[in-house]
Amino acid sequence: MSGNSGIILILLVALLMTGMPISIALGLVVLTFLFFFSNIPVEIVSQRLFTGLDQFALMAIPFFILAGAFLTHGGVAARITRLGTAIVGHFSGGLALSAVLSCAFFAAVSGSSPATVVAIGSIMLPAMMQQGYPKKFGVGVIATSGGLGILIPPSIVMIIYGVSTSSSIGQLFAAGIVPGILMAAVLMLVTWIVAKKRNYPTLPRASLAEVWTAFRESVWGLGLIVVVFGGIYGGVFTPTEAAAVSALYGFVVSVFIYKDLKLSEVPRVLKDAANMSAMLMYIITNAILFSFLLTSENIPQNLAQWIIDQGLTAWMFLLLVNILLFFAGDFMEPSSIILILAPIFLPVAQQLGVDPIHLGIVMVINMELGMITPPVGLNLYVASGLARMGLTETTIAAAPWILVVTAVLLLVTYVPEISLWLPRLIYATPG
Amino acid sequence: MRLIAPCQTARKPHTRMRPTTVSRFKAALDHLEEGVIALFLAVATLILFASIVHRYASGIPALWEYTQHVSFNWAQELTIYLLIWMAKFGAAYGVRTGIHVGVDVLVRKLSQAWQRVFVIFSLLSGAFFTAVIAWLGASFVLQVRQLGQVSPDLELPMWIIYLAIPLGSSLMCFRFLEVLVNYLKGRPLPSHSYAEIETGVDTPDVEMKSRA
């Protein structure tokens, strides 16, 4: 490894530790390095700041965020929880099971984890506490199932991975479906076992007619699943176009069909979605600059060679990825981690014969784990805020769930077929 | 910017007695910033949707009379440019709402005085970086203008499109300095509360740490 990579790494870590925004830290590393240690003209930076964003695939992010904002504000979440409760409410721990199922449903129309926690948690957490569930249990369930938001497509984090590694976003989405359903099933199973042992309350069984009513009410929200996946895999439109259609669909459903959102509130929803998208896109531009710097210094290639020379096999590499991401996930949020690390991991993965799509799904589940692991577990913070619970308690609440997610993570990491089976079926490409 | 001292709302209502020229200018700037990002996002959504509808309508012979006169070849390009402008101005708005987060676990463990030092350093770094980018961007715009480059589909002069960089970055620099001045005056740092922004539900305890 050359001295330059050391300088870059030390600079980055030092700047990050001051607590400045991650995007600014990445940008300053690039400026400093270009100015003092390299012959590349600094002028290239300003052009890259524009061309880095000049990609149609990236534009799916603001549209999916906007769609998610409409769905959260527009009463879709509430109807989804009613459907979830009608389906699984009568089992042991019915309300908790419903929360997991509702998160899975909502994840299939929304691309963000904390948004899923807020949308479902703000309805289900108070309901669970009213029924006498311990706060700790409720917060753990919601924070963990909220993670399905980025695993079950559409997923903002997958789009970011796709853009930063030039992988197909359609294939990534397809690869997330089976692991997403698996994760939801495991979470429900664990919830059910714990609930049975601790005798958590059940709800009266909903009649078929009630299930049908709940389904009919939520069908407009769930219809988005058909629009997005039917659209992408039926070849009707690209993921970015699907995202724009979702945003408009979300607007029509919330304002004109469910009427839970007033037309006068729409500008605020737009502004909030723009705020969030712009923040992500600002990190993306600076991260693209940063990975341009890495590439021009040949750092990922050298690192890949070094790892191959050490005789690492694919499974050892994946384990290394798991461990590295686990620690990175404790300090940074998913988008930044993916943007910084995916371009570094990718050349190694390719040399070792790890499918980039599989690597993407592994990284996404690893990010989910990071979101329920303190100190920077965003889902935990959001859920504990909803339940008005202290952070120490929240940390304890999450501990058993970290083990459950880790188990699924290892399964998906070492059985690539779980993620690759569906995209191979749809796209019929070998390897 | 991440927060050190817990606080919830990004903006305080304007409670000044007499609006001065400066405060009027600031209010106008705030409105312009918010207006641009919301409008551009909405327009981009509608244009892209219209182009999809047009693409499918063009496949129906009965509609040819209407569809053949209209071309949406430029829709994709315009969507990208609108959203890049949205992103550059939104990034400045984000400084005001405190949505740009960093790794603050270590800084939070320090004494109040040291936290203050790091907050000031971070804000100054933000202002410095955005100022450099604004300057580099401006010289880049001048260069492109001399070359007379136009965009592939819309044939718009590229220098106008690239203006997003110096304008957005200058505004962002201004926002960092504004937050710094307010912080030095003893006002709390803006912090983005996830639940409040996302759903409108009242959950003041939810503080933004990082995001997906």
C-alpha cells in the first residue's frame, strides 16, 4: 500500500471525528489531497460536482423519497396496519406480529428504514403499550422490522449501491425480495415464540369479511407494489420512471382517494422530500469525488491485489466485509458507508468471483444491523423517540434482535442463492 | 449539521418588531430557496410522468394525430437538470434545517467548551469548503461560457445549467455562516427531527442522528 492511501485515510478519519457533516469531510479530503499531494488540477472538482449527479438512475432517489413522504402523510400507513392486524392479530403477540407484517408491507412501497419505523411505529407502538406490551419489546420489534424498509425493494440504499458500483438497480431490487421475505418471516417467528412464552395478549380473530374490508381499504396503497414491480419487470419503465410514477401515484392516493392529506399541505411534503433528497445527493456528489480520488490513486485496485495476494478466499472476504461493515455501521449512516466502501469492495469481490448483486444485498442487510446497533442506530433513536424511552434502555431492548438479524445476515451472506435466485430467474442471465 | 445541545426546531418565527431591509432580504431568500426546491421537484415529477404517458400514447395509432406533433426527447435531460438544481439549493436549505449530519459520537463525550470548539470548527469548515467550490464553480462556468457548449437535447447553454454549482454553493456558504453567527449569539444549532419532518407527528424526543 502506498503512502498516499495512508494520507487519505488519516485525513478522512481525522476530519470525520470532528463531527463535521460527512459530505463536507469527504469534499475537504479531496480538496486537500489534490492541492498538496497530487498533480491533478483542482479545477476538475467543480466539474465533477455536476457530472457526478448527471445520471438518470440517481434521479430515482428524490422520486422515491417523495413517494414515501406522500404515503407516510397520506394515511396509507394507517390502512396497512389495519390490514396487518386483521391478518395476524389473533396469534400470540398479535399486535407485535401485525407490526412486523405492516413494516414489511410498508417497506414494499417505501425505500427508507427510518421512514418505515416512523410510519408504522407511530401507530403500532402506542397501540402495543396500551395493550400492556413492555416498552422494551415494542421498541425492539419496531426498530428491527423497520429495517425491512431498505431490504424489501424499492430501496434508496440499493439505488445508491447500484449507482456507485454501476450495477443494475432492477436486479438489485429483485435480489432483495427473497431475503426481505425471509427476514420478515424470521422476525415474525421469533416474535411469536417470545410472545407465546411470555403470554402476550392476542386480539380477537378477524372475520373473513373484516380482512376483506381491511384489504380493500389498503388496496390503493398496496397497488403501488404492482405499479413499481409490474412496471420495472414488465419492461414498462425504468426504475427512475417507476419512482416518478410512484410519487405521482402517492400524491393522487393521499390527496384525492384517501383525502388524508390536504392540497395545501402538499408544498410542505415537497419541501421535506426535497430537503432529504438534497442532503443525500450532496453526500453522493462528494462521495463520487472521493471515489474518483481513490481510483485515480489506484487504491481500490491495489487493495484488491493485496487481498488476493494474502490468499483470502471468497468466504473469508465476505466475513471481513461483514465485520468491517458492522463496525462502520456503528458510527455512520448507510448511504455514506455504501458510497465510501462499495467502490473499494467491488474490485476484490469481482476478483474472488463474488456476484456484485449478492455483495449489494449483503451490504444492505449489514446496514440494517448497523441501524439497530448503538451508538449510531438510527432506527433505535427513532423508535425510542416514538416510545419516549431512554437510550440505555433502548440499547438493551435491541440486543436480542441484533442476534436475530445477524443470523439472517450470515445465512444470506453464505448462501448466495437466496438473493441471486430471483434476479437470475427474471433476467435469465447466468452468473 | 448535527446537534450538540438538544433542541428541536430549525427555524424560529420572525418576532422582530420592524422588518429591516436585511431581514426582508433574508425572508425573500428563504422563500426563494424553499420555492425553488419544492417547485423543481414537482415539475420534474410531472414532466417525467408526461413523457411516459406520451411514449405509450405514441404507440396507439388512433392518437397519432395528437402525439406526433409533440416530442418528449428532452424530458429525461430536463428532469436531471431540474433535480440537480433542486439538490444544490436543497443542500443549502439543509444547512438551515440541520439535516447534514456527521459522526458526533466522540465529540459528544467532550466537555461543553470543547464541543463548542468543534462545532465552530465544523461550521467554518463547511463555509470554507462551500466557498472554495463556489469559486471553482464560477471559474468553471466562465470557461464553459467561452466554449459556448450546449446541452445535447434541450440545446440550452451549458454555462447556465452549470450555474447551479456556484449559486448553490454560495448560498450554502452563506447558510453555514448564518448558523455560525446564530450559534455564537447563543442560539441553539438547527437539528433535524426525523419524525416531525417525516410525518408531522409530534415527537420532540426524536433527534436526528444519521439517516438512510
